[in-house]
Amino acid sequence: MAKLVRGFRDIFEPQSKNFTELENCARGVFSLYGFSELRLPTVELKELFIKSTGETTDIVQKEMYAFEDAGHRQLAIRPEGTPGVVRAYLENNFVQNAPVQKFYYIGNMFRAERPQAGRYREFEQIGAEYIGNSAPAADAEVILMLKDIVQRFGAKNYKVKINSLGCDKCRPLYRQTLIDFLSKEKETLCENCQVRLEKNPLRVLDCKIDGARFIGRVPTMQLCPECQAHFDEVQALLKGKIDFEVDPMLVRGLDYYSRTVFEFQAGDVSQNAIAAGGRYDTLIKNMGGPATPAIGWAMGAERVIMARGDVPVQAPAAIYVVSMDASCNQTAFNLMQALRAAGIRTEGGLFDKNIKGQMKQADRCQASYALILGTDELAAQEITLKNLETGEQKRIALNTLTEEVKKLV
Ligand code: ATP
Ligand code: MG
């Protein structure tokens, strides 16, 4: 028998409904904030992610689904959305025509990670990118917009952490301080962190294995006056609008972040980040565009849903149409379509089964009423309406059917 690939999932109702609900909720909030939807391709040149996400990141080093296509192009199935958004922004010349852009995207991302609860190889991200605004107001806006979505959707008990990673002026200093500090314990670091130590020491603090042991004793970053002022203002704008905590250990796992970074966390497990993001003021320039500030975030749909729990299942179909004889099938089918056209949720059509089989299916569908059409009824241009709860039944004229049914449901 055909089998599902490890790390991938089939999502049935009611779980699939959670996604639709979250997406709708996000769309509503995005429109309030003036973000417009950007539908991105699933496949990009592999190089795009190497250049933007970063060569030393887990995503690029270990998690990317990359392949060569028949035309010998090196491609990758997107592991995240930001690089694609920036590519689209540059390629479509927004820089010249309308440099300030607010985009959102909703789509599946792919990472070859070890599957576990809340960590899948294909998962959904809802993301936002605010391009062209360097002011702290942009940082505060995207963070509050994220809170609005999470809150409207109904996820509770999450924490918001923010930090500043400084800029190209202040970060190199911290980098060196960190290298000096971490080098003293190099042998005790995990294999990955020993490499990270040389290439990107900040990422050691984000390590799922080693990160926690440095809490409270690792030297913290000294921001330059500009970065400190920016960070202070972001906090002032957020104050009173959202509960947050400044966490100097929050460094994020991507290469392109500068200044403000943030994470929404729920629960204590390692896959606790329900959404995360930050400023990336140098990425657009590094990708060949003019220096353009930007900030964004991505939310893991599965994790936000886990943080909230399932919603009640939608009410089942109200009406189930049964045909007792082959000569009645066509009329019965036409009635089903007429009821649906009148906005009534209708099931039926299992006409190859006998009446018992059809009534059993009506039961399985948890229909409230059955409409039963036999040769007798058809001859009289009527149909039997059966209340499946009480067993009560009566005949109604076909030409008043939709009106009668509408009164019931
Ligand atoms: P983590 O630290 O949990 O690996 P990350 O730093 O790799 O997360 P990002 O690249 O910032 O995550 O992606 C943003 C969000 O996407 C995460 O906060 C998380 O909610 C979700 N996410 C990331 N990877 C996965 C995955 N493999 N399965 C499900 N959701 C994921
Ligand atoms: Mg990850």
C-alpha cells in the first residue's frame, strides 16, 4: 500500500479547519494594518537561500531540500519566505516606484529536520515583511500586528521576548567578546557549536543543546548609541500595548538580522517558538539592491494552533436525500442541487445502496432530517420528510420543498 513520507502529514478535518481559521484571522488583521498579499513560488534558486538565509545557518547547512532540475539548475524548495519576498521586491523594481512596501504571505515551507511534535518537514508559515521603514514605529507595528493575530485567534499563555542585535558597528565588538568567552569552554560545546564559535558565535546562544547553560553568565551586548536609542524607542512604543520581556540571550538562528529581534514563545519545549522575526537592514543591500531597511516575522501555523487547541467541529449537514427506486434518482438528485442552491447544506446521492444503506449513511452524516423519495411520492409530486431524531415523518409537496426545509434548518 502507498505510504506517507516521514515528516509529512495528511491533515483532515477538524484539524484542517484550524488552519483556515488562523489564515482568515490573519488576513483580517493584515488588512487593518495595510499589508498586501504576496503569493510566492515554492521553488527558488538554491543560491538565493545560501546568500540570504546564510551559509552557516542550520537551514542552509542541514535542512534545505535542494535538487538539480532537468535543465541543470540548482534549485531549492523554500525553507522560509523572506528571501523570496526580497527577491520579488527587487526584481519588480519596487525600489524605484514604491520603496515602502508591506507584504504578507501564507504558504508551506520545507525543512529536512528531525520530525517531532511541532516540528515537521512541511509546515505552514504566515509571514509579514515591512520594507523601507527604518523607524522604531515599524518594529512596534509588526510586533503588535503579530500579537493581534495570535490574540484574535485565541492562543493564550505565550511570552513575548525581544532583544537587539545591534548593527555592523556594535556587533563585531560583541562577536569578539563572545568568541573570547566561549573559547574558554570550547571542548565542552556540542559539535555544531564548536564550528559556530568560529563562524557565528552569536548562534551558540540559540543552540538547543548548549544555549541554556549560558543564561545569566554570558557577557551581554553593548549597543552603540544609535542602536540603543532605536531599541529604547521600540520599547517605549510597545509599553502598555503588549507584555514583553527583554532577553539578552535571544539571538535568532538566521544570518540576516540586525537591531530588533523578537520571539513569541509558548510552553517549555525546544519547539516553543510560535512566531519569530526581526529587523534585516543589511539584507536587501547584500542581495544586490540599494541599502533598504526592513523588518518582518514568520509564524508557525501548527505551533500557534497547538498553543490554542482545536475548535469545536462544524455542525453536520442538515438534510440527507434518499431515493427508494432507480426511477426516482434523477429527481432526488435535482432536489439535492436545488436545496444547495438555496443555501441548505445537503448530502445524499448514495443511490446504488438500498434504503437501509442510505439511511445508515444519513446517520453517519449526523443529518437532522432525511428526505425520502419513492415511486408513490414521485407520482404525487411529494416527498417524505423524516425527522431523524424523533422518527416523525410527513409528506410535503415538491414545489414548496425549499421553503419548507428552510423553515427547519
Ligand atoms: P526553531 O528554533 O523552533 O527551529 P526556527 O528559528 O528555525 O525555529 P524560523 O526559521 O524563525 O524558526 O521560523 C519561524 C517559525 O516557523 C518558528 O517560530 C516556528 O513557529 C515555525 N517553524 C520553524 N520550523 C518549523 C518546523 N520544522 N515545523 C513546524 N514549524 C516550524
Ligand atoms: Mg529551526
